[in-house]
Amino acid sequence: MIPVTKPYLPEREAYEAYVKDIWQRGWLTNSGPLVNELESRLTAHLNIPHLLLLNNGTIALQIALKALDIKGEVITTPFSYVATTSSIVWEGSKPVFVDIDVNTLNIDATKIEAAITPNTQAILATHVYGNPCDVEAIDKIAKKHNLKVIYDAAHAFGTQYKGESLYGYGDISTASFHATKLFHTIEGGAVITRSKPIADKMALLRNFGHTSPYTFDGAGINGKTSEFHAAMGLLVLNDMQKIIAKRKELSNRYTQNLAGSALVRPTIFGGDNTVYNYAYYPVVFPNEKLLLNLMKDLELHQIYTRRYFYPSLNTLNYVDQVPCPVSEDICTRVLCLPLYHTLTVEDVDLITRLMRKHL
């Protein structure tokens, strides 16, 4: 069987050594030494001043919205995972959808200003598949209209734009370190900011608002992660260079094998200014019928793909369903192909050989 993804797992003996130390200390959570070590190493690895580890990427979005005191309208993308929209709704704000760019599949920055109203407080955009948004255009719009910017950077670990981690853009970036992500801590996430006051506020929010064992400042939540999760993150971080290199090799093989077909790949924003992380391998089909037929055929051979993202979030039953024709169309035609560290070139050759029967 070839699944759409598999978690990267380091050497078991190395993880067991960490577990043995955790057992001896008896310190399992509440900002233990491994959590602090991983935070320190990540800030150095990414060259980011403030990064706070959390227990998942959805909590990261909610804490980001709470830290910036967002209560009104939030301009956002319809082409993302459901957590992006649900976090806005969960925090009592209103998502206002702006359609996506047909080439990059990110929010179309040229359409943002038309959606701004007196109630708009923030822009929450997703770096889809680790592909940078037009961060400079979004920053210019935000400054002009006094808006906050949050980036859902769940896919963005390892991507750089103009020599800087994508996490460095916006007021806050949020990360997901779920097991299926490029860098993972089994379950996990993070909030990243260049502002110390915002970082201090988010540190309070992730730990119930504790300012001391018996005093509190604001309504916080339990966003903490554990030593076991941090141990996994420390080991995965050691191997990031080879993880990305392998995914690049496999992605290039897909591109080589599918050259000349009817499939279209998203355009990586920024050209030579962008160092991409090869987090996913999405392809856009000419029509939904062809996509569904190919999915069905691959599944007969125990090869599994994913319609990622589907459906378009502006069609959810708990939001204002405004038209986003580009997103609604792309959602029916985009498919992510298998991509993970233990996938082989021979696997890619098999997958693409079966695909070419339909293409």
C-alpha cells in the first residue's frame, strides 16, 4: 500500500533514550527541559526571535487571534484546511472570504482591499502547500488600513522568502507540527512573532493566564505541549536537511514523469527569491471527472491520494456563503499525490505510470 503521506520517524533507539531520561526526571509537561530546548533550537534554526511551542496548530490560530484582540471581521482565504476558518468562528469573529489567485492558489492580494469594511480587523492568509503568499502586498494593505496580519503557516516549515523564514512575516505566524507535516512533534504547533509584547501575551494565553501559581491575567487556555512531543521534535529537527532533500528528489521525479501531461502545478510565488520546502505535491486536473476516475483507479492498486483542499471553505454551512469561483473550481480539480520520506523513486514511477493511462 502507498498512502498519501507517512510521518517521518527517527531511529527508535534515539527516541527511547529520550524517554528513559524523561522517566528518570518524572517531568512530563509544564515547560520541561526538552520543551525549552526545542524552542531554543527552533528559534535558532529559523532565525526567529520568539517561538512558543503549543499542543496543536489549531490552538495556535486561536491564541493568535486572541493575542491580537481580534473580534470583528477577518479577511481570509477559502482555500485552506477547515481549521483556518473554524478558528475565526470559534473566537467569535466573522470570516470574510477573498478568492484565490489561480496560479499560486494563495489568497489574491489584489482583491483584498475591496473586501475591507469599517469592521475589518485582520487578514488571516494561508501559505498554501508551503507556497508564500504575496507578503509584501499584504503588508502594504494592512499598514494602509491599520489591520493585523496572521499567517496560517502550517505548511511553511523550511520555506524561505528573500532569505528569511516565512514565519517571520505578519504580526503572528502559526505553525502545525502534526505528524503528517514536514517537521513534526507527533501532535503540536507553534506561534511565532517578532514582537516581544505579543510573545509575552501569548505565553500567558497558552498556560491559563498564570502570572504566578495563584494569580492570573486574562482568560488563557491549556496550549502546552509535553516532553514526549518535544523529544520527537528534537530528533526530527536533526534530520530536516535530508528530509527536504529527499522530498525535493521525489518531487522532481514526479515533475519529470508528468511533463507534457494535462496536469498543472501551482506556481511558486517569488521565483528565485523563494526557497521552497517541498511539503506537498499538488496537481490540478482539467476537470473533476478525470480526477475522480484517476483516484478510483489508483485506489484499486492500493495507492491513495488526497483532495487537499476540499471543499472550498466559503461553502461551509456555518459561514456566509459568498461566491469564490476560483477556489470553488480549483477545489474540485486539485489532488495531492503521495509524498513522504520512505517513498521511493520506483514508487513514483509506478504512480505516474498508472496516472498516464488517464492523462
